[in-house]
Amino acid sequence: MRINQRIAKLESNLSAKELVISWMSQAHESATFKDYATYCFARPDEEDSPDKLARQASEAARNRLKGRSPEEIRRGVYQAKKDVIFLFYLHQNLNLKVAQDTEALRYRWISLMEKRKRLMSEREVWYRQCPAAQEPPGANGSAPSPQPKKESPASVRLQRELERWPQELYEFLAHFLSYREAARVLSQHHFKGAQLLFPNSVTLFTDVLEASRGLRDIYLDAVTDDGAPESEEEFYQWLSYPQSAGNEGESVPADRRGSASPQTVTNPAARAEARELVERLVLMAKADTLQALGEVPEADHMVDRLVAHLQP
């Protein structure tokens, strides 16, 4: 039997979930969601992915339901089509959201890095202009020693900004990680743990986390008396369990100490934001699915639910 025939026979017996996972492995050969979209637009004569998946799911359902009543077959085929289209749009909507927001995240990241550079420069200027102080303002709230007779408004502002910058980094990373956490939750619930993000997005999360660790390490070493985290694991535990760094939040469970990594790290804020994102993506995928199946009134109702969910 030819290899193509063998593949076709295997695909004719796959479940909707297995079909979409197989399709994802092919789609993710493109580095980015944009690359994949470009690839599809360059081949207008090929069958659209959702149509192809729906056809394959229908054929597989008919094969599984041979010998059943016509009504059972009809319901089974409809459910298979509905499931495969839903999973397709869930994958697409997640990656579209990540692709759309990446640019804004990049600008916010650059802004944080520029602010850090400015604060370090201002701190150095302050130190040179205040010889009475042995140390410039710190980010841990400790006063310079010996302290000048009177702090200027500028030095007070600088100290507050120095104290605030690590928290701003934390808040950025929490928002940033919410996308990956949403992908993880959707993967576990709907895709048997398969990777939902395109390769460049996976790499982006790791790269930004590792760069943040290095920058925070340099920052804390320069402007605090506490020093930087002693290890990579401690940085990821600080990010996962902010109370471990003296912030409000979760403490580090004994069985998780030393277990955080760039691939697994998340935190309470990211998990909360991810839950909201998952709910929106699921509603969007349901609306897209109903629309694709021609169930317009039901799709409109789902859109109304989505709009209500988006309202504060």
C-alpha cells in the first residue's frame, strides 16, 4: 500500500481532536502565525483548512458509526464536524491574539528597559552631586548613609521610581506570561497537551524571561543592599511566588522550591488573567463554529455572550 494511501486510511479513523493535533504539527512547520497565513494565501486553490478538517472528521465519524441507524450517523457526523471546527478556531484565535499583541508587548518591554537605563543614569548623577552621601538612593527604601541634611524632591522621586521599577517588571511579566498560561490551559483541556503556539512565540517567552532575569540581576546588584537572586531558580520562584521576595502573594510550596524554570514559570496574576483570556477565546471559537455551520441565530447569541463577558 502506498504511503499516501496508508496516511489517508489512518486519518479516516482519527477523532476530531486527533485530526486537529495532526494538522497543527504541519501548520507549526511555519515559524510564525503570519508565515502560516502567508503560506495559505499563496495557495488559493487548495482546500481551506477548516473545510478539509470538517470533511475528514465527517468521513472518520461515518467509518466509526457503520451499521448504526441513519439518525445516529447524522448526529455523530454533525458532532464530529462541530468539534473539529471548534478546535481549529480555538487554535487560530489564540495565535491571532498572541500575534496581534506581540508588538504592543515589545514596545512595553523596550519602555521598561529605557526607564531602567534612565534611572541608573540619574542615580549615578545624584551620587556625583551629593558627596556627603556614601551611597546613592536605593531601591530597598533604605536611606543613604550618611544622609544629606535635606532630601530634595528630585531625590525622593528618584528613590520612589527605583523602588517601583522591579514591580513594574513583575507586572509586565505577569501580563506577558498570561498568554502562555492560557495556551497551557487550553492545551491541557482540549488538545491532549499538544503545543498550541507557533515556534517563534514559544522562543519569545523563553528569551524575554531570560533577558529579564539578567536585567533584574544587574539592577538589584547595583541599587539594593540585598543583592541579586543567588540563582536562576530563585528568580523564577520570585516570579512564580511573589511573597518569597517580600511581596504580597503566594508563598513557595515546599515541593516546588527549586522547580521553576523558563518553560514552566507562571504566577498568580498571570493565572487570573489567563482564565479571563481562556473564557473569551472559547466563546469566540464557539461563535465562529456556529457561524461556519450556518447556525446564524445561535452564533449571534454566542457573540452577545462574548460582548457581555468583555464588559466591565
